[in-house]
Amino acid sequence: MIPLVDRVTLWFDKSIEAAVANRKKLLIGAGGLVIVIFGFIGFSYYREWVQTSAQKSFSEALRYYDAPLGAKTVITNETIEFGSDAEKWKKVAEIFDTGYHKHSSAGIAPLFRAYYAEALLNLGKLDEAISIMAATVPAIASRELQEFYALKLALMKIDSPKFQTEGLAALTKFANDRSSTAHEAGLYYLGNYYWSLRNFEQARAYWQQLVVQYDKPDAKQQSGFALLVKARLKLISPEW
């Protein structure tokens, strides 16, 4: 079935073509145009309602994502707690998956999917989470947000023997791309990767780049990543 917005657009185009092709029917064409305009106005209100509804649903879903662990599971209008980690992430996966299918036409829909993938990751379903996230990243409208989720996807792939080489290549690309909004994070996590392998020379090379480029004394906001790596750099490079 052709989506509603495409059907309305097609209707609009045909109204214009008919009016131009036969000027004797211009009045009728104008009448049709008025109907189309009112249709678009109605559709714009509908779209606004869709976005607002999706945002409310997403905010409610985040309550489950942020919920702490307690002695037992408690879910009320005021409180959400879970008795176990597995129980929490199973519910989080359910909430975000349901939210995505309910609000799939909303602009925020890909974020429901991204959080669903993270819940799967916490349930130990790594390859399934990677599959979901890989399909989600291209659908994220914000370039900055898309890059950070692409970075997250790279880190997920590194943890999978099946996708490790691909993930490392993607992470290295972020670390080498100064134009990327995820460049700083890329340098940190790539250095962290080599640190975990006890390849301290490579770790130092990427972390030194991070500190030199982002740890500016006159910066409005100090680099959190630079603060994290300075202590480690001192362990492998006394001059730091």
C-alpha cells in the first residue's frame, strides 16, 4: 500500500497537471487544490500528534531503562525497580520493542530500536543486538547522533568474534577522522582497546593524540576522556 503522505502528494501533483492541461476546468482544479491543502493541514496536525505521542512513550520507556535494582520488582506510576538484572533488561527490551512498533512512523522511532538493541546486549544476545543496531544507525536523522551510535556499533562488533575485524576497522576510522563528532571518543576507545591487549605503545599513541587535541586549558569544557587517560598515560609515560 502506498503511504498516506505519498498518496496525498500524488493527488496534489495530478490536480496541478489536470488544471494546466485543461484551463476550462481550472475552477474545478482549484476546488480540488483547496481540498488537498486542507488535507495537508489535517495531515500536519496528525504528524505533530504522532511525534508528541512517540516522545511521551519514549520518556516513559526511559523510566524502565534507568530503573535501579532492588529487593524485588516493583512497577507503579511512581516507582520502578527490578529484582534482578535479567528481569530488568527483559522488560526494557519488551518496552522499547513495543514502542518502536507502535511509533514506527515517528522521527524518534530509530531511538526505540537503538535502546532495544542495548537491552539485547545486556541480555547477552550480542549478535542479535549488532544486527538490530546495524539496521538502525542509517535511519537516525541527526548526523551527530548517528555517528555516536555507529561508534557504539563498532564497539559491539569488537566484542563479537564474528564481527571483530569489522568493528576494529570502523573504530580506527573514527579515531583517524578529525571531522567526525565522534573523533575524541574514537581515540579514547581505540586506545582502550590496545590497552586491554597490553599493547601500550599503540594505546599511548592514540591517547596522546586525544590529550594534545582536546585537553585545552582555555576550553569552555574540559575533556572528560582526557581526564580518564592521563592517569594511565603516567603509568606508561613518566613525562605525563
